[in-house]
Amino acid sequence: MNFSERTEQMPQLLDLSKLSGGGDTRVLSGKQRGIQARSDFSLEKFDKEQDYVTVKFAPEVQAVTPSFVLGMFGVSVKAYGSVDAFFEKYRFDVRPNLLAQIRRGAEYSLLKGDPLPF
Amino acid sequence: MKIKHIGSRKRRGRGKLLKIGKSGARSLSEIEFQKLLSSVPAVANKVGIKQRKKVRHTLRLMRRGDAVAQPLIILKGFRSSQILDAIYPEREQIWLPSWQRKSTASVDLRNFSFLDDPVGTMESLRAIAECEARCRQFSINFDDELCRDITPYMALGLIRQKMLPVCTGGRLKSSIGRVTRAVHLDQYLRMRQNGLHTSAEIVPFPLRERRGKNSSTKDNSAWTVTSEERVDSKLVETIDSWLSKLTPPRGLSEFGRAQILTLIGEILDNAKRHSDPSEDGTWAIAGFMEARKRDDGATTSYVCHLGIINPGDTIFETLQRAPDALKTRIEQFATKHSPKLLLKKRFDRETLWTLCSLQDGISRASSQNTPNGFGMMELVDIVGALGRTSRPSEQPKMTIISGRACLMIRPPYNKSKKTQRGHRVLALNAANDLTYAPDEDYVFNLPYRFPGTIVAMRFCLDGDELLRADGTDATVA
């Protein structure tokens, strides 16, 4: 997808501010919570639509654990087939530090199996 | 001598436990006192009847005000404890009713740290369990100069909740007392300390426990902030507020804060999800940071101690609920490295399964939709990153104890390696390769079993990557 195509799309907003309980937490953690958030925000619908999605977190959120990312976005990353394609669809409006954490969780989503040698 | 009336507690199907002193006996009304006398248990034999007479006589003396040196403890029936019974499996057979107890003892706790001496620390806990089972009274002496690990104190606190009240005091170094008081472990350990003040050089992260397992009511909603997230956020605020009081003021960088939040977030989530089949297990966490002068006398290191105890299933037990295909592969790994015939090794099958659980992608949860099992390596990597320092004595250390398995994660074996497929591996051997057996000095069995998992961590926050001068945002990874 090139830039001109991108600008023609209608961006959608996925505002995850509610997850931090009005400033009660600085971290979003836990795979189960991620899975629940995926369901509550109907991410399946976002996945199917053509438009890209801008994702926002509450400003007080300073960390998102890889487990949470796996739970919330893992299925989407797998559906898009690569981390770059996922970030093309979901554009995170967050600080670079947080973006690095989300990328790590997204990368784990594509790993298969385990490293056992036998 | 002041004797404290603790009162009586009824336990399901087990009669009652009573520790009563002078003031307690005198505060009862006549009817209550007669009821107490009639409730003194007796076994239907000569010894039992004689003991009953003796106890009733002592109670009357107490009420009259005649001298009685010690509080009177009456226990009817053996009281089971998950941790005591696991550390001392013979406890039920050896256990003596209080009136048959004659001996006294003391237990000296030295190098009481799972990070530095896990075998010795487990033996100390065993010695305490043995004394609890047979002594009329015993004391515990905390002889270490410094608290080097918070988890043994937490484990002892858990043990004391179910112990017969025969532990009557002991020595306590002020440096240890300050830490236990600061993190509120003194109440948990049932210690009474006089004249000790909390030190300004200790920043506590007081003991927090998740309510009992299977009691979640709201954690299944995405809109509700979980108790794990609240505890995690509080810890970062605690560290940051303390650093801001230093001269010159310091603070956690964005990177350092994110690392600590992720570390605790992952570990508490693992503890909750995997320690119980309902995925609603329990945990206790405590920690403290202490400013310590280095040997040069001029510089200070900020030493962080964190401990998480997760009573319930061990990692080995949890992995028995993994998909069959994965279990087969783990068993092949364990069989390959298990001791054969006459060859003796310090680790067994259970410990090798526990080592497997560290590796990326190994989890009891099914990975049909998305993969699982990245939390442990995340933990290892973050502790390594947090404690990055060139000083050998301040290298980060982590110990994982689960059942009888003990994994010591520290240099030279604290850096994960990525496989071609992208999984991180920590084999705890020189090649960092799972085709070779782990180093027995770092992976071994403990002499006794802990029913659950303990994670102990110690690292120093003095790297430029973690701390920034106040008002600036020096380093972001």
C-alpha cells in the first residue's frame, strides 16, 4: 500500500483509554485481559474493514506487556501475516518506548512451536 | 512478664487452639472461665487425665494471680499446613500434642537468602518446621547483618500463619528488623520489635497479597483494572518517589519505568494464571530498596530486592496440564539429561521440566490461536537489563524455586540466546544450548519441597540507562 492510497482511506479511532480505569494503572498487563479487551472492543470488525485504525492509549499508560499485546492483537497479527502489515493497519499513536513494547508482543504472535531440540 | 491473650479460634473439624495468659484468664467472667475449664481436652488414658488436671490447675493459678512463667497453649488435634507439611512430610507422625512437649530449642538463621544459599535456607525452614512439631517452645535468631533476600522472610511469614504458637522470640539484628518492619512483614511474622524506627535509607514496597484463589469477581472484565496492575503501578511510583528525594534528585527514566512495569506485570499475571487450574491463583509480593555505601565509602548503590511467592501448583505440576504433544517433547528433553544408572546428578526430572518452562513457547496453555509462554524469558531479560552494571558484586541475581527445583539465574548464565526461528533460550550451561545438560551449580534439587513457586530477585539501580537526573529525560532505549 502506498502513501496516496493510505490518505484516501477513512481512519478509524480505537481509543483504549478506558482500559486504564481513569488513571488507576500505568500498565496494561495479562493475556486474559488482552483477550477480553479484544472481544469488548470488537477487534474482529476492525480487522475486516479496509480502513486503517489509529490506536490510542491513555497518556498515563507507560507500559503494555507483551502478554497483553498477544491477547489483544495476536490474532490480528497472525491474520495480517507480518508485523509490518499489522502496523500498516493499526497505527499506534504512542511514545517510541511503548511502540517498541507493542512490536515485541506482535513479533511473539508469529512464533511457532518451541526451541526444544528433541 | 507480660503475657498476651491471643484467644481461641475454632477450626473446621479440628477442635480449637488456645493460647491464654494471666490477663486473658482474669478477663473472663466466672461462667466463661468454667466453660474454659470444661473445654480442656483429655485423652482417655492415665497420662491424658493427669495432663487435663495439670492444665486446669494452671488455669486456676493464672486467674488467682499466682506466678505462671509461660503462656499456656492447649491444642486439640494436629493442624495441617500446606507449606509445613511439604517441607516436613513426616510432620503429622512426629507431631506432639502440647502437653507432651518437653524440649526447647533455638534456630539460628544465617545467610537466610534463596538468592545466596537456597539449600541452607530451605534447611533452616525445615529446622523451624521440626521445632514447631515437637518443641514446647523455641526461638528464632535472625543473625544476618543485612537482608539479602526478602522471600525467605515471606515464606516464614506464610509458615507462621499455621504454626502452633510455640515460637517465643529470639535475636534480631536491627538491620533486619528495619526491613521487616518497613515492608510490614513484622506483623506477618508475628514479631514485636521495640525501639526500632524505619530507616530513611530503606524504601519499602510493603507486602501485598492477592485475595484467596478462586475469588475473582471482576478480573474477567476488560474495563476493570486488575489487582496485578494496581500493585505494579504502585511499585513504580514507590521507587520513583524515593529516587526523587535523593541529592541530587533522581528518577526512573521512561525505559526503566517501562521495564519494571513489564517485569511485575508479567510475573504476577503468570502467578495468577498458572498456579491454579481455575487460572485464578493467589500470590504475595514484597520488596524493598536500600541505599548502601560501597566499599570505597564514597559511592552508593541502590539495591532492589523483590520477592514473589505463589503458593499452589509447582511449575512441574502446572506443565502436566499442557497439551500432550508438548509434554512428550519436554519428557524427551528430561529423559535425555536425567541421571542414568550409577551416574549421579544434582537435578532430576522435575527440575529439568522446570528449566524447560523458562524457554519461549513452553506453556501449559494451548497455543491454538496465539502462542503462549513468553513471560519467563521476558522476566529474565528485564532483570538482566535492569541490573546492567560492570561491578561484579552488583550483578543481577534471580532464583526460581518450584517444588524441589531450584534455578539460579545470574552471570555467566543470565543472557538469553535467540534461535533461528526467533525463540529465546536460556539453557543455563556454558554453550547456552538445550542439547547439553544444564550446569549443576545453577540447576539443582533442593533437599525439601516448597508447594508452589518462589521468585527472588536482586538488582542494583545505578545504571545511566535507568536513572535520569530529575527534570531531564536522559535515556530512552
